[in-house]
Amino acid sequence: MPRMKAIAAAVQILQREGVRHAFGVPGAAINPFYAALRERGTIDHVLARHVEAAAHMAEGYTRTRAGNIGVCVGTSGPAGTDMITGLYSAAADSIPILCITGQAPTARLHKEDFQAVDIAAIAQPVTKLATTVLEPAQVPGAFQQAFHLMRSGRPGPVLIDLPFDVQMAEIAFDIDTYEPLPVHKPAASRAQIDKVLDILAAAERPLIVAGGGIINADATDLLVEFAELVDVPVIPTLMGWGAIPDNHRLMAGMAGLQTAQRYGNANLLASDLVLGIGNRWANRHTGGLDTYTRGRRFIHVDIEPTQIGRIFAPDLGIVSDAKAALQLFVEAGRERRDAGQLPDRSDWVEQCRERKRTMLRRTHFDDVPIKPQRVYEEMNRAFGKDTRYVSTIGLSQIAGGQFLHVYRPRHWINAGQAGPLGWTLPAALGVCVADPETTVVALSGDYDFQFLIEELAVGAQFNLPYIHVLVNNSYLGLIRQAQRAFDIDYCVQLSFENVNSPEVGGYGVDHVKVAEGMGCKALRVSEPGEILPALEEAKKLMAQDRVPVVVEIILERVTNISMGTEIDNIVEFEELATRGEDAPTAISVLNLDQMQFLD
Ligand SMILES: Cc1ncc(C[n+]2csc(CCOP(=O)(O)OP(=O)(O)O)c2C)c(N)n1
Ligand SMILES: [Mg+2]
């Protein structure tokens, strides 16, 4: 049996489990891992400039491709605590990442040693497993179990904490005898699926709510096939956006309080049955449960048994992996179609499509300073169906959710539940590592952008080109809008006179200078007509210089974005679109004679 350091065995296991990239920040307690990484030479490492960012890079990496598991690495003490936010946002969105931390030697753990903190205890509520490995011979088993857990059931993150002496100790290990553990995923039975189809057949106005679980299960083709078979419109959740293309005739819009379309909410409110698959009835999707559930029945299919009935009691709950369920849905649906047993849904589908054509918000404003709605109109013009968008939180993300278009799974990459400011930039870098071929476009407000702004230098150092659309209102815009309820505008404004950059006109930070200082390219835009040319120029710069390109768009400081607390009572702040030219890049334009689907 070969003998090697326990940490060398860990690195071999990472490789065997499919890891090719890692994101991290070294430190004394994790140097044995870095030495093993270097010796093996099979895993590329991106050096982050903040450890939290390494965790978000790992998340972006996982979210980009089915089967990916992002790995983030840090030393003992503050590195682990910095990564807790990444573990939280990964856990919240059912995203597997593996966090590896160094630790003080086992003999000194109870001595308040330098940078010794009980990171396993801190990480426990935001991971599927968080463990400090105390026996060197248990290191292989800990990694084997980690991959098994991350991939089984509801996916999620794991933390492995490795004391210095445990990493260095020699163990007997032979990678040729190592096998990944089988992955466990519950599957619906045919009887359960037949029952769902019976209930569906009895409904007059059914909808499918498609959650992120369908994307995690890599089952979006099956979803679209099933929806087409039974001719039932689909409402994706924010995490499920892209599961069905925006321009598909059965895509009925997103419902919710913020990242939703007017027609999405209207369609949901008009339904009499909702079949939720791989979703979790998030409160920003449902709003008040009375409004959401009144007058309709619910079926809930989810991989995690304890999710059924968590938010409200469904009429039928089924525990299943989304792919396993959808395979049977398609099989059973085909049989019913061939037997001529499927009801005609064309009236209901047409009603949903009519709302999609007519219930639009206005995007076409010529105002200077620029109104945010116009930015998304121009982004729709500039970026094609392949674009992978990355965003996190704020008015920018909310308006992006309302106005942008997504055509493919994993092309809207968003920290949905946790919404940690600063996530966008490092997550976008992780997306670039996972998919260097596709255009990546990040969308941030000024404050989100500033939270982990130093990561721009990582993009420049490692040649990770992407476009960062930075919509600058010099405000904590979402919080400013929320403070209207308190009649205050307090501790939310970011403007100041920049003594070095009078040209930013009191907007404070000169993002162009900062980005250039970090080795990136940057453009600033103040007029609506300049947006599209700037985005086109950004594409060229990105290809030419192979670094992140920031396009800063100076916005009107105060613009309220549509939102509310009930899905039947969303507050609109701007006049609505009444003509095609008010919303020229809406997925189906108002004027029927101009009806077009964007390429
Ligand atoms: C770590 C963290 N702290 C605080 C918040 C609360 N929060 C949500 S959005 C926001 C302001 C965002 O401002 P900006 O990024 O400029 O976006 P805008 O709303 O102006 O478009 C804040 C403070 C958060 N989501 N995350
Ligand atoms: Mg802002």
C-alpha cells in the first residue's frame, strides 16, 4: 500500500471526484494542502483577494455546469469565518460547494491557539456536514462522505477542517482502490405520477411552477417536453429562470413580489391548480400566502421530504428528484396523449399568452439622467441568447429580473435566497472559470459592486474577461425605497464630492479609475443613446484585452422599481406600456402586427 501525507491523499481524491479548479487564499495552517496541490499539479488554483470571494467564486463555478462542484480553500481562523457567507448562500440555494480550511494542530485546539476557532461548529447550520478531522486515517473517508453528501438528496455545501498535524501525518492510501460513493436521490413512483396527471386533467387552468431543483437536476429539457405534451404554461421561479426559454409559447412569466412580470402574477392568480416541481414556495415568490393559495390547489414535488408542507400544506406532496419525476411525467404524458386522454388547453394557453402580450411595463425612456428601465432594454439589444447573466440583489437585480431575457438554464446565475452584497463580482469570475467560451455579463448596483471590488484584480491577473454592467444611482437604492415606509431616507445615500474626480458629478466613487487601477477596462455612460455603443465596445475590449470590462451607467438617483407585498397588489411607479414602442424589447411586443421574438 502506498504511503503518503493525509493531505496528498485528499488532493488525489479531489481529482478522482472530478475537481479541476479551486479558489482560495493560502495561510500557514493550510500550506500543507498548497504543497500537495503544487506537487500533484492537476488542479488549477485562482488566488482570490478576499476569502469570502473565494467561496462565491466556488458558487459561481458550481452553478454554471451540471455536475460541477466548486472548491474554496482558506487557512484557519478568519479565512473560515469569511467563507461562512458563501456557505450560507450555497446552502440556501441548494448549491454544492466544498470548503476546505486549515486548522491549528490538534494538541493545541483547546489552548486558544493563534487563529484556532471552532469553524465546524460555526459552519454547522449552513452546511450538510461540517467536520474537523482529528484522525489522519479518516481524511479519505471525510472527503468521500463529503462528495456523497453534496451530490445526494437536496444538494448543498460541506466544510472539511484539517488540523495542521492531520494534514502532515503519513497514512497508507491507494487511489486505485478508491471509489466515489453511490449518490442517493429519491424517485417518484409511476402510481404517484399517474395520480398527479389525474388531478391535472381535472383542472381547468393549471400551471407548472418550475424551481431551481429542475436546473440542479439537469432536467430542463424534460420539463419543456412535459409542458408541451400536456400543454400547460410554466411559471419559473427566480432560481428556475431559464428552465424554459423566455420566448417559449408556454413561458407564462415569473410571479412574485419583485423579480416578476405583471403577466406572471396575473397568470398565477388566474390559475386553479399549481404543480410545483423542485421549488420551495419562497416568500418573495408567493407573497402573502392567503393571496397566493386562495382558489387553487397545489401539488408539490421536491427532493427533500421536509420541504413538503413547510410553507403550506399541498393537496398532494411527492418526494422525488426533479429529473426522476419528470422522466415519469413525460412517459405517462406520452401514453395519455397516444390514448387521446389529454384535455385541450388551447383556450387557457391563449389567455396566458394574451396577458404576456399586453401586461407590460414601460422601458423606453429618453430621460437624462438615465432611468434604469432603459438600461435593460439596451442590454436586451446588446446581448444574445447565449449570455450568462450574474446578479445578486438590489434594485438593479430586481429590475434585471423584470426586464432581461433568459433563454437557457444556468444563464441567470443569482444568489437567490441569501442575497449577499458583493456576491456578483466573484461569482462572475467563478462562472468565467467554469465556462471560458460564453459571454458572461454581471449586473450590479454601485454598492454591490463596491463590496468585493478588489476581486477585479483577480479577473485581470487570471485573464477572466466578462462585462460588468454597473448601474450607479449612488444609493443603497433598494433600502432607500424600503425606507419610504418609514418616511426616512437615512444612511442610504452614497454620494460625495470626489476631490480627485469632479467629472463624476457628486456621485462619489470614480469606478472607472478604480477599475483601471485594478488592471481592468472601464467605460462610463451618462446618456441613453450611449448605452448600446458602450456595451458593443465592451465586447470588443473584453475580447482584445482578456480582462473584466466595467460599463458604468450613471442613473437617475431616485427611481422606484415595481414591487409590493402581495402578488395581486404590486405597486407600479411608472406609467405602464401602452404601445409597442414603450417596451420595444419585451418578449412579445404590444402591437400584434409588430409581434417579434428577439434573437
Ligand atoms: C451583506 C448585506 N448587507 C446588507 C444587505 C441589504 N441590502 C440589500 S440591497 C442593498 C443596497 C444595494 O445597493 P446597490 O448595490 O447600489 O443597488 P441598488 O438597489 O441601488 O440598485 C442593501 C444594503 C444585503 N443584502 N447584504
Ligand atoms: Mg445603488
